[in-house]
Amino acid sequence: MSHPTPWHRPMLPRPSTERHRTATVLELFFDLCFVTAVAQTAAAFEHELAAGKLGHGVLGYVLVFFAIWWAWMNFTWFASAYDTDDVPYRLLTLLQIAGALVLAAGASKALEEYDFTVITYGYVVMRLAMVSQWLRAARSDPERRRTCLRYAVGILVVQIGWVARLYLPDGAGLPSFLVLVVAELTVPAWAERAGQTTWHPHHIAERYGLFTLIVLGESITAATGTVRAALDTDVSLGDIAPLVVGGILTVFAMWWLYFTQSAPEKLNRLTTALRWGYGHYVVYASAAAVAAGLAVEIAHLTGHAHLERTVIAAAYTVPVALYVAVLRLLHRGAAKFGVLDIIWVVGVLAVLAVTFTSSPVLATGCVMSVLVAAVVGVSGRAAARTA
């Protein structure tokens, strides 16, 4: 066993009960670089929707976003258990960031043309860096060596599959992608059965919350750019005001609903943690898609969207409804169906219903604001009764 130095530390597991555990500056830098890939993917998705390629755009977005989310999630859980912050750890993390930038460069081509060559190589670079990290952990943590080796072997085998997929006939593209997605999702459950890693519940909850903030912030940034571009045309501020107000209310409400409930105490078992981690794919993907939906609404206002009016509205309301529905499912656990659940269900249905109104973005913002008020009010009264 090597001795710790400023340059190298044994990759020992960090205690899951470690006090005052927070995100590191390297993790924050990692998130900020990853959001570049999120932004590129959302922009390409908006372009496909505006061009009238609904099915093509949705499928491409779902596939590309998986690569972004899965690479981010795997790093996050590994860092929660084995972050040594020494030179090798930092270099391998920076290599993953470089892979994320390659992935971001290939996101548009993958989504618009289903050409996954660039995005695959960027993704594989990130995942092979994780193989090196798991091998380091296996060497330093004898108690969980089998777990770490399972992660390393599982990830390596799947990456060989991703590269091999590039040489398959075009007709095998989607089926092979889905098979490899299932393989990726299976690796953590298989590996953790050999011995659970010491991820930190509060650290995990904070990391997921921080990335939610970044994705929502990116949605606001993207929407601001779209509004500015629209104002450079013949559209007046009065015409675009309902979209601006509705969009702001929606994003503010999405933020409020996410942080209304506490997550760490729910991350007490592996099955719960896997459901939490996997469920955030929909949370993140839908949050990023809201900006694309708003951009398509504005494109319709300026005459640059080529979809039916209801479909354009659904491009905005459906991601919001998915975000709300999955968020509630992640938080409620095994509790009995109660008043709070009814409120969330009504909120989801109301968001979907406003798809057919004349101003769906503004109506969505209003519905989401009412939902926040109802959730906060009922939760507050419940907390007061149990205090």
C-alpha cells in the first residue's frame, strides 16, 4: 500500500457518515463543463422541432441526453465514495471533462443526423477514465475490491460494445443502442451486490441539486437568447411578454418544487438510491427540454416553426408535466396516497390541459405557481401538526 503524499493518496473509501461533506470545486467545474453538452443538445433539439421533425428530434434528444446524464451520474457516485483529490484523481477527472467537451461537439450531429461517431468517442474517453478510477479503488480498498473490479470490467466491456456499434449496419443502430443502454444501467446494480460502496447521502443529494440548478439556469440563459433574437425581428415586446412571464414563472416553480422536499434521508438503501439516480434522467432531460419548447413557441410567433399549433404547445407543456410527475414519484417513496399526492396529480393534469389553450406558456406558468402555493401550504400545515 502506498503512503499518502501531496501528489498521491491511497484511494480509500470515504465514510458515508462524514460530517460537513460538500461538493468540491473540481466537482463544480465538472458540472459547468458538462452543461455545455446539455446546452448543445437542447439547442439541436429546438432546431429539429422548429423544422417540423418531431419524432426525429425527440428520439435523437432522448438518446444523446442519455450519454450526458449517465457519464455525469457515474462520476458523481464514484466521487462520493472515493474522492481523494490527489493529482491522478484530478488528471483523470479533467480527462473526463475533455471527453464531455468532445461529446458536446458531436451532440448536434448525433441528434440531427444520427451520426454518433464523435459523441461515442467522447463518451468512451469519459468512461475509460472511470475504469482507471475503479482500478485504483480496487487496489486501495481490499474490502470492496470485488465491487470495484466488477465496475471496471463491466464498464470496459460495454465501452467495447459502443465502439463496435459504430461498425454495425444502419438498421442495427437503434436496437444496439438500446441493448447497450440496458447493459450500462445493469452494471451498478450488478457491481454493488458484491459490496456496497460508501456513497454519502447528503453529498449525493447536494450534487443532484446543484446540477438541477445548473440545468435550470441553462434553460433561462437559452430562453433569454431566444427572446433577444425574436426582439430583433418585427415582434413587439407586448407580443412576446406572455411567453417571457410564463417561462419565468415555470422555471421558478420548477426550482421551488425540487427544493421543497428533503432527499438525503430517502437515500438509505441501494434500491432507493438507484431509483433516485435513474429517475433523474427524466428530471434533467425534461428541465433542459423546457427551454427548447419555449424557443419553438417563440419561433412560431415569428413564423419560423413548422409544426401544428397543438404540437408546438405540447413541446413545452409535456416536459414540464414529466418533470413534475417524476419529481413527485422520486420523493414520495412508499407513503400512502394522500392529499399531497392529489395536488401533484392535479398539477400534472392541469399542465397537460393547458396545451389546448391560446397561451399555453403563460397558462403553464400560472398553473405551476398555484401548484407551488398548494404544495407549500399543505406541507407546512402537515409539518406544524407533527412538530
